Amino acid sequence: MMHAAGRACLCFGLLAVICGGSEPEDSPVWVSSEREAEGCAQAQPEVLGGELCESPSTPVTAAALGAHAAPTLRADTTYGVHLRLEGGRYGGVVSFTPERSGTYTVFLGTPPMPLRVVSDGGPLAAGCLKWISGETCRDFRRAYGYRLQAGTQYRLEFGPIAPQSRVRLRIQSPPGGLVDRPIVFAAALGGAPAPDLYTVQPDGTELTRLTQTEGGERFPRWSPDYSQVAYLVGTELYVANADGGGAHRVAARVGRDARSVSAPAWSPDGKRLVYPYPRDSWIVSDGYETVDESYETTLHFVNADGTGDVPFAEPADPVAPPGLGTLTEPAWSSTGWILFRLSDDCPDCAGGDWWGLVRADGSEFHEVSPPGSDVDWSPDGTRWVFTHWVGGAIAVSQAESPTATELPATGRMPHWSADGRQIAFIKDDGIYVINADGTGERRVLAVNGVRDLDW
């Protein structure tokens, strides 16, 4: 069903993203004043303060350029690197070995200092990541992003330059290990006739194709431990390993038509999935008109290996009698609550769309009113993010609260990062990420036609 596919590297915005290895064509590996002026010309000034600008520097003397051994630096420590005078110019080299993989930020002071980052696989390409305002931080003026691998030794080579004999340097760790979990999304890229699944790191690197089929994949959802991904092929539910291998069908029919097909949701322990399941076909006639209710769905549970498919015990409620209406868009919180959308369009019901909150066994049902669609639970089960009914703004609220805070961003299909500090969402021109407090909106990937995503 699935075929592993190669990785692709992209260049977007102001950051040249790295997939490791040798120097890409036409991609400069030396950071210089000319390169900075070109790469940072349109960058937004970064307000930098606090520890980064106020912390004292630790002195270290660089080894000579070309030296086999070099002093080893630590992450998240500010250094004053003393360079060596060679042939009337200053230069030197230091080394760094990251403890975990991720995008590290190299902060440099002024004046501009030529810098190259090298591993055994060759030099890494460089691009400006931040232009730091001198009014807020005089110690650092530039920042560069590098995707580094845990356990790999990297050499940071400075110069040669005259007459600069010292440079202020800091290698900042990625902001929390969980934020480096990849985003999975469905899109028809490169003229593909149907959408496939891809993953991309939240910094835009490591674009990887997971699937390549004629049927087209959509609605991908990570398991809680990110070891598996569930998704739909047509109206069939599949589960595969995180790299796209080991795909197997776990349910033969999800929903009944376009109105009732929606994404599955994982249980908190990653052992089961809940998904919309078609009700028995039936026709309703009240003597005046005949209504085809064949598109309605309930919910079903199934184990991740495809066994144990059982129906949801629908609660009795005043919105629609058990066995009627369309239940769809399930979202399962880490605390065990299942949120679902109910369209009570049967002839003897009130009519309209409602949201219900219930335990997996059908108990403790009650109505809730998130003022939007595409609802996603925060990792701790206390908040919702969704697309607001009015204006399409990305909005955040406390779970079960009718009051929402609109973020300064519009889009669709918002999903929390694994640490709950950021939100990924889709716009017409690509995948975006914004901080949960509404700051720092940025485009991760410039692609058209993204159908859905999960983070």
C-alpha cells in the first residue's frame, strides 16, 4: 500500500534549511557581511533581551584554522571567543557536539564575522534567521539556524578577518524536545493526481514523503507517542508506522459520504481509534415527504491492529434520540473525554449542529458549545484550538468554555504542538505555525493544496 520515498530539502523565507551532508549547489556556506546584507535585508527585527543579552561571557581561545583538535563548547552558554592571528588576519575554530537533534541557533556579535559550520559530511549551508535590533541587544546582532544531529561533532570556523580578534558567540538549544516532533500533512505535491502524506520538521526542514498511492491519503493523525500514523484512503481507515511502512487497514468504511467523513482520533494510550461509522440505510416518510437518511453516521471504536471493532454506546440526550443524527469529527483528549459533532437532522429532532462531550463508555454526556470547527485538544486536555465560526480566525479557549480568544491569524485545521506551546495550521499558500499566545506567526512550508495536518 505504501512505498518509502526520498527526502527533499527546501529553501524558504530567510532560512536556508539543511538536510545534512555536503554543500548544496549555489548555497553559500560562509556567513559574511555581504551574505548577511542579502539574506537579512527583509528580516523583521528581533527584540532580544534577558539572559541572552545580559549573561556574562565565558572566555575561550579558538584553535588555529586547520587544527585537528579544537576546544569544545556547550549549548546555551555565552562565550567570548579569542581568535588567533595568522598572516595578519584573525581566525580560529571551536567545536560543538549536540546532545539531541534539532535546529540550533548560532548567535553572533558585531562586527560581522565570517563563519562556517562543518561536519564530517561537509559544510552546512547558512542563511540568516534573525536580524537583532541594536537598540535592544548590543551583544548579538545576527542569528543563524542549523539543523544538527545528536552525537555528531561540528566545527565552527571563524575568519580569517582583520582586525577583529574576538567574537561573542552563543549556541542556543532548540526550544524543548517535544517541539521538534514533525508535522504530518496530506497534499498533492509536484503535480500528483491525488494527495499523499508527508512529514516536515517545524523549522521547515526534512520534507519527507510517507505514501505514494493512486487512491489518495487524507486526514492523518499521529498516535500519542508518534510511532504510528492513522489516515484515510478513500473511505478506508489505515494505520502505518511513522515512516510510512507497515501499512494495514483497520476499518473498511469511514463515514458514508463527503458530509460524514472526518478524521479518526486516537485513544490516550494509543491502542484504539474512534471514527465515524455508517448507520444502516433507511428512509423516513411522514406522509408529506420522504427523506433519505442513508448518509448518517454513528461512532465506532477499533484497535490499532484492526481487531475489536465495536459501536459507541450512544447516550440518551434531548438533542437527538439514540440511533438518529450524524455523529462525526471525534477528538479524544488525554484525560479520556471524547468531543464529537452531532447533526440532529432527523424529522422529529430540533435541527442544527451540536457538540457533545462524553466518556468512551457513553457516560457523563453533556452538550458543549465551542464556537467553531476543526477542534483539537491541547496535550494536557485543558484547552481547545479551533477555526472560529466568524471570520475564520484561529481561536483558543478553555475546554467547555463558550468564551474564546482569537489569535491574530486566519486559517484552518489548527493543531497543537506536542508541548502545547505552538499551533500549526493551514493557509492557502502553505503550513504556518504560531505561538499559543498569538505571537511569532511564521510560514513553515510554502506549498499549495494542503488538505489536512496534525502535529
